[in-house]
Amino acid sequence: MESVIKVDKVVKKFGADIALSNVSIEFERGKIYGIIGRNGSGKTVLFKTIIGFLKPTSGRVFVGGKEIGRDTDFADNIGIIIETPGFLSSYNGYKNLEYLASIKNIIGKEEIKKSMERVGLDPDSKKKVGKYSLGMRQRLGIAQAIMENPDILILDEPMNGLDNQGVEDVREILLNLKDEGKSIILASHNKEDIEVLCDEVYGMDHGKLTAAMER
């Protein structure tokens, strides 16, 4: 299988604290990977280092064959949810996505509307995001992550705030995206999400990545 992300002996330190300790892993196309671990174990730091939001203290990260920080500052062709998605509370969901889409300017109104409909949101709703429930914000975050049809999705606790139906909907979306050949890296506290969705599961503890559990 084709490797789309390669993390090679990455160390990330914040002063004397070691957030990532010699992490090496490769992610292949068309698979869903689960990363499990307690808060502070290093999952979010790993995700931010892959994307390019954080620079490794040592080691290298390659996404789509490009070295992050050398060939490109940030990984492109990645959809992300990291921590609680941040949106402009005085705008409706569609306006928020339209604003974010204008940064790269590679999609139009139809793609934005389809991404909202895919996660169960009405693109024509005038409801401001400030009035959204946590679950609705999370759905909008997933719509934002998928709207530009990226090859890779990095999702940190994407089920946060969703009710049972929302969880089922998002699981179905992620499995469909996998079938389309997307690579998905998922952090979740929910064992059932990991069991239902993931092809391979890794553990993180104190910045160290433990061996995969094949599914």
C-alpha cells in the first residue's frame, strides 16, 4: 500500500518537557487509524506536528512525499479537526464555511452546501453558530474538514458533543470516505468508535507510540 504520511524519529520538546519521544510511524492510503491515549499523552502534539503547526525538535515528517518545514510549511490536502472547532459566532454555518473556503479558493457554493448536507446540517439555515449546540458545532467542523475533498483527514475527538444519531452519522461518513480511498487518523476516547472504524490502532503514553493492534 502507498504511504501518504511518514513520521521519522520525531522528537518534540517544550523546554525540558518531552511531548513526543522518538516517534516513527507510516500511514497508508485508504485506511482508518486510531490513536488512543489519555489527555496529555501526545496525540494532539503529534497531529499538529504532522500538519506543520508545530516544528519537530528533531526528526522529519513527510506528507504526500513532501517534507514538512522544508519542502512546504504546512501539509496541504489535509482536512483537520483539532480541539473544539473555532467559528465566527455571529455568522451562520454556511457563511463560516464560505469564509474558510475563500482562503484557498478551490471550491464554490455547491461543494460547501454538499459538505453541510452530508453531515446533516441545513446550508440555508440562518441560525448563527453562536446559537449552535456542541453537537452542531462538531458537525460543522466535520463539514469544514471534508468540504475541499482532501485525501487525508486528521480528526481529534470528532464525536465530541454528538448524540447517538450524530455518532452513527459520522461513523457512516468516515467509512464512506475510507471507501473513497481517503486516509483517516482518528483520536477518540470512545472504545466503540475505535472498534467500529479503525483498521489499525496505536497507543500513546508520555509521548511514546506503542505497537499497532491490527484489526
